[in-house]
Amino acid sequence: MSEALALARTAGSEGEVPIGAVVVFEGRIVGRGRNARERGNDPTAHAEIVALQEAARSLGRWRLTGCTLYVTLEPCFMCAGALVNARVDRLVFAVLDPKAGAVGSLADVCRDPRLNHRLAVDSGVLGDECGALLKDFFRERRKKPERAKSDEVD
């Protein structure tokens, strides 16, 4: 999760929502991802998707059985569905996303018994650090730009 947090910090410094993800197979990282929607004008460029794509290329297969995905924020519906379809064995995420999370908040896609694959899920790992990073990012975005003294009317 520390590596995912570092990727999230990089994404935030690039103006992206600070979310990072890594895929681990047999104790080594085989995929890394950070949000890249703004940079690539790609609505699907979530950290999890980028990490899954790199892991599939690295392992030479789309079935990512035996893999664990670590991510700094609860996955959305798209990403949770991708985890199921990729046959990832385990998901570890840091903080819940009450507005868009699909692994416990709004739904539980990864553990839905109606689907053909289910994942083990753990949450809360480095939750304080990852949550603070997200809160700080959005607090800064909400700030209005300060007007320069020369713009003020007397």
C-alpha cells in the first residue's frame, strides 16, 4: 500500500485526483497505476485500470488469478467490475468512497454471489494517510483564487 500511496501523491502533483494502485503477484509488483484521466483525456484511466493493464502485460495473460490489487480508495463500479472480470484474488483498499464506492459503500460488486468470481476484500490499510491526501487535495481545489491587490476596487 505504501507504493500505491506514493503513486497517489504523484497523481495529485500532476493535477489528477490522488489515487494510486499496485498489483502484486507472488510477492512482487507486476502492475502500477495512478489516475490519468485528465492527462490522457480518458474517462477509463483510473488507477486500478492502469495497474490491471500493466499487470496483464507483465504476466502475459488477462486472467490475474493469484494477484492482489492494493488501491488507496475504494474502487468504483467500473473498477470493481474489472477486478471481477480479471479474476483478481484479493483487493486491499485504504478508505471508503461513500459517493462512488462499489465494494461496500453503494454496492458490493467484488463479493456479489450472483457473479462468476468473487474476491477477498480488506480495507483500512494506511487509511489515515490515504484519506488525508484525498481531503487535502479536494480542500485545495475548492479554494477560490485570491484576488491580487491591483484587482481590488477602492
